[in-house]
Amino acid sequence: MQREGFRFAAYVALAMGALTLVMAWIYDLPVRDPDSVAGPTWLRLPGILLLAFLADVVPRALWRARNPVRAWPHFTAVVRERWHLAHVKFALVGLGAWYLTYASFRNLKSFVPFVNTHLWDGFLEDVDRILFLGHEPAEVLHAWLGTGAAAHFLSFVYIAWIAFVPASLALALVWSRNTRAGAWYVTAIAVDWVLGAATYFAVPTLGPIYSRPEMFADLPRTDVTGLQDMMMAERHDVLVNPFTTQAVQTIAAFASLHVGICVTMCLMAELLRLHRALRVFLWVFLVLTVVATVYLGWHFAVDALGGALLGTAGVWIAAKGTGNAFRRRSPLDAVSSPAPASRS
């Protein structure tokens, strides 16, 4: 049976939200807004959508007007052309399903140390040594790339991922008019979060930077270093008393969602036959992300392998949930932009 739009994503979001509330009740844990430092959700989400809306409409209006003073009639014309009720509904439902899944994922990730206290870092480190014939992957990368400029560049790559993912979601929800593809992509990211939460509970880990910090002592301080310090401080605050802090615990290594979501992006770009330059960029970004996560100590090499499987599974499951075929589109299908679905 074919499902349209975000129906499957909405079911996933509601299930994740319910699971979060049930686990919070069972383990007596608070549910937090994971990004409350940026403002309350009721204000932040409309702000995100408004910015994306303006980024979609204003450049088009200015381009048509050629003169900013005369842009208003073109602004209203662009709004009428691109923002009919069906697409507004598509963007709002997609944004709501996405954020509920994301917020639930962040809270479930914070619950992991209270639910499963065993850490698998030693086992994953042993697996890495087997894969690398007795060597530590991070030490191999440090020897190959050095511990100077490469650390700063890979830190930039890692931080760029944090901004790149929400930008891609805005593209799928707001700018693109291929709603079938957009719903597939946003749903795939949501499924990645669900699978990621499951692996965190099954195989709790800290990651090499925390379990073997001596291996990264020669790296210079970067933006990532400060992020790693902050995350450990927040984990400590949550474990001491989760009710006296607004922070959520965000340390978990297996599987790598950085890698998983990058794989999802690459596969979606290939399946949808996006522009060749974009596909090449995404594959290069994936390779750099894998190198960065291991080099900087966020993940074991086996975490990246797990992330690749996770990202592939997310695309496949989302294809089933949104009524898409898990195959490469024909050139005609890839460039077509069907009208927004009438149902969510």
C-alpha cells in the first residue's frame, strides 16, 4: 500500500515521543528541550520556517524586480506561485514530524547511561585493531596526516556537518517542489535517528577521545576540542542529577550518525539522480567525515561501518514508508516535480 507525504514519518515521531515519555516515567528521568539554549521550541521552530521561507521567496522577487524598491509586487507573486496551501501543509507537517523525532532521539540518547550501564569501548577497540592488523586507526591517521593543520581542517569538516544537515532538511521541506522525494529524504533522516537510538542502547560507548584520551594528546586545541570538553561536562551534570541541569547527555559512539546521515545523503542523491557535482561533493564530504570522526577521536572505525549500514537501512525503510521504490530514478522521474500531495 502506497503512503503519501509524511504519514509514516508522523507515526515514527509519535512512537518516538511515546517511548520517550514511557522511559522517562519508568526510570524517573526528566524530558528536556534539547536545544533550549537557542530559545523555546514554540518560538524557534516557526523562526526556522520563516527564515527558510524568506530565503526561498526574497531572492526570486529581487531577481525578477531588478530594483529592490519595486520588489513587493514580485514578492507577493512569488508567494502565490510557490506557497499555496498544500505546500504550506507539507512544510509544517514535515517540520513537526522531524522535530518531534529529533527531540525524542536526543532525550533517549540522554537516558542511555541510566538504562544500560555497560560500556563496550574496550571490545570495539579490539575490533578496530583486528581490522587494522594490530594498529589503532586514529594513530595511523595521525601518522599519515600529521597533528597540525589536518586537525583544524577536520575539525571544520566535523562542525560543518552540524549546520549542513538542517540546511539539507530546509532544502527538502521549503525550496524543493518534488515533495515525493522531499518526504522520502526527511523520513530517512528520522529513521536514522530511530536506528541510532536503538544502537546506543544496545552497544553503549563513549568513543576513543574519552576512553583513550592519551592517543589524542598531541592534537592542537580546535573548536571540536571545546565541544568534546563541553559534552563530557554535560554528561557529568546529567549523571550526578538529571533534574538539576537543563543539559542532555549526548555522548554515544556506536553507530556513527555523522557517517550514517552522510551515507543517507549520498544514497538519496544517487537514487534521485541529483546533479553530478552535488553527488561528487556529497561522496567527498562522506569520506572526509569518516576520516574526521576517527582522527578526532569521536568514533572507532567500526562505528563508521555501523553508521554506513544504518544510513543505508534508513533510506530503504523510508522508501517503504513513503511509497517510493528503492532504485535509481529514470532521468525523467528525477527531474519531475510533482505537485504537493493533498494528504500528509
